[in-house]
Amino acid sequence: MTEARDIDILHYCRSQTVRQLMLMVRSPSEVVNPLLFFLLVIVLFPLGLGPDPEQLSVLAPGILWVVALLSNLMICMRLFVDDLEDGSLEQLAMARVPLSIAVLPQLLASWLASGLLLSVVSPLFGLMLGLPLNVAPVLIASLLMGTAIMLLLGAVGAALTVGVQRGGILLALLILPLYVPILIAGTRALNEALQGGDPSIALALLGAGVTGGLVLAPLAIAAGLRVSLEL
Amino acid sequence: MTTALLEARDLSVHKGLRQLLKDVTLCVEPGDLWQLAGGNGIGKTSLLRSFARLASIEVYGDLSRCDDVLYVGHSAALKGAMTPRQNLKYHPSGLCTPTDTEIDEALAAVGLAGYENALTARLSAGQKRRVALARLFLPSGRLWLLDEPFTALDVAGVAVLEQRFTAHAQAGGAVVFTSHQSTDLGDLLSVLDLEQFRGD
């Protein structure tokens, strides 16, 4: 028998990130569906509110953020479900890496496939709502940070509800209130940018949220998963 | 002096309000092969999971074990969308970081040569089981906790697995597994009948 080799945490995280990204590439619907949802809902608003660009651009920050929030909720509902069913979560808990670190690769992969992608294409959706292109940098920056916080918070809820049958509504009830500050800060940044004000305060708040979330959320996610796995 | 790989003293296992097992005492030393036996529902899987520390809320008593554990449960953490090779290489337990040759050798050892790049979803139940068990042929933990390892395996597969158990025990490892079947492991095997520990 060969001596068991010690696992290097960085190496472990890299290999798990590859695994998660590979799984996303193999089932592209999980990546494309939230984006399509985003697109479809954005298309519906001008039809419902009327095509007046002036009016649409006033509402655009709120619309974009609410839809981003909902598509994030869709992703969180799927987050740990498959892994619980096929035993991957158990094996994750068996890894000699703290569970709070072992979940990071999955979060990173989910964010790359959802938040990052959504933020990058968001100016296009903004244009459809009459949002001027000069606020695109603020839109991208606020969504990059906002989607990261929402994913971290949503993962805490997902970890807690993954063992519950049809826990989707429960998850929404748990985490939507926590999304409110993010929604306010995000739309505030956009509105400031639209009116020629200074969006940096709202952006700084979002940045603080990401930092705090990165530090605290993994601990809560690990604790939630322990509850769900009855560890 | 050898130190025990797993030592359980007066362990009691609960499921909900019901006590499944009580006063379970077991000492697993290097070189041991233990079969947990008993009828359906007696608590074999629960006990094995408590050994793996996957169920500590419902387990009372003393349990000490080494950290170098490989656990293979009913569900094997295999992703249908990945190939057997990828499933082993990026396994979430991360117990070892196998090289590609090691993986191919392990897959050949369980009779899956030629299936390395097939999609796992397209394999049969027995073949999926073999992919999960291929982890035993990689440089892996000292203490193996295996839940029904022989399920869905054909006669040849069972023989290969039994040989691997023996080799692992002789190399200083230990195996604890649950099974209904009688096995062909000879003197090395000890059977722990859980009937004697049945709870109230």
C-alpha cells in the first residue's frame, strides 16, 4: 500500500473547481437557463410598461436588479440538490479539508457561470431598457459584487434547506429579506450614475458586503450542510 | 506496538426516537477485516456512517479513529455527465491525487479497461459500482468503511474485491464493511453480528 499523500488545500480546491466547471459545461442548461430567464423577463417589461425610453430608463435600475435577484434565486435552489442525492456532499464532508473551504470551489464555479456572465452581458439588457451606455461600468461593477453577495447568502439558505422536500419556497422566504439591502445599494449606485451623482458610496457598501460575505458565509454554509446531512 | 485504527466503546446509535443499537464495542486493528452482519433495518449502515463520523448527532459513546478513512456508501458521488476517469480524478473526497496511469490501472483492475472515456451515465449499475470501487485500487486511506460493497457485482467482481481486501489487510490497512452475503475471505475475516447489540 502506498502511503496516503497529504492533501494540499490549494490543490484540492483547484481540482474541485475543475470538477464543478466540467459539470457545468456538460449540462449547459443550468448555465443558460438563468440567463434566458433574465432575457425573457427584460423583454416583457417594455411590452407591459410601454416603449417610452424616458420612462423605461427611470425604471431600468430597479428592473435589472430585481430580475438579477430572481435569476440568482433560481441558481441557489439548484445549488446542493444533486450533490446531496448522489452522495457528493457526504464525500465532501469526508475530505480532510474543512467543509467551509471545501464548498468554495462550487460557489466559485456557480458565480463564474451565473454572476460573472450576467454582469458582462448586462449592458446589453440595459440598452433594451433605454439605459445609456455610459452607466455600463457602474452596472457591471455593481452586478459583479451584488451577484457574489447574493450567491453567498443564497448558498447559506440552500445549505439549510437542501434536505427539505420542495424547499424552494422556504429558501425564498429565508433569503429574500436578506437580499433587500443588496437591492437597495445596487439600485442606488445605478440611480446615482444615471443622475450624474457619485455612485462610489453604494459601490463601496457592496464591496464591503462581498468581503464580509466571503469571510462569514462559508462558515454558515458548512454549518447548514452539517445540519442537512445530520452530521 | 500497533495502534487501533478504530475504537468504539459502548456506542449507541439512534434513528429518530428509536434506539437501533446499544453498547457496541469494536476495536479495529491494522490487518483486520470486519463484516457487520445482521438483518435488514438493524442498523448496519447507521453504524458504519457513525464510524465515518457522518451521523454524530444520533450517536452516543466513545469513538476514536484514524483520520485516513475512505468511505464508500450506497450513493457513490459519481456524476453521470463525467467519465469514470474524471470521476476518480476529481473525486470530492480528495483523499488522494491520483495520476492518470494510476487511474487507468485502477479501472483496469475492476474490469473497466476500455470504458475510461465512456459517460458514467451510460454504464450499467454493476459497472457504476465498479467505478466507485476503483477508488480502492488507488492510493487510498488506511481504514476502509464500505457499505454493501458487493451489491450489484458479478462473481468475478466479488472475487477481485475479496483479493483486494486481503491485500489491503496484509499491507497494514483495515476494512469494515456491511454485507448480507457470506464471503470467501478465510481466516482474516471477523464477523460482528449486530443482533447482540439490538437496542430497546
